[in-house]
Amino acid sequence: MGRDSTYELVFVAPDHAAPGGEETVLVHRTDRSGPGGHPIYADETGIVQAEISDQGDVRMIASGGHQEPASRVRVRPVSTG
């Protein structure tokens, strides 16, 4: 997957079986690394944070208390050119 600077996180709720049952959040690479050693990406607010590996594996990072990181998340690179 490379080391793109911008990704879309695609959240799929278990009850969204129909196409279009997705929510997306645009995230940008930060200068931090996650517990797996991969870059952390965050949305503009800093609330949504994810560690994304070069194979496209996503690990959601809690940015505050009482968060339950989503478990069904996919990632799509965003072309910035």
C-alpha cells in the first residue's frame, strides 16, 4: 500500500448490509507512530486516529476516554495529485 499521506477510513456497521451503508473519514499522516511502529493518521479534529501499516492493516487509536474504537474499518488511499 505504500506510505500515502492521506487515506479514507471506511466504517461499516454490522447492520449495513446494503451498498452505501458506509461512513468515511479523511485522515492525514501525522509525525507519530503507533504501538505497531506504523504511522498514525488523524482527521482534522484529531479525534479519529488510526495506525495504518504499509499492507493496509488498520488499528484504531483511542484519542480520549470512553471511546470504543471501531473494529470493522477498511482503508482506501486518496490520490492527492
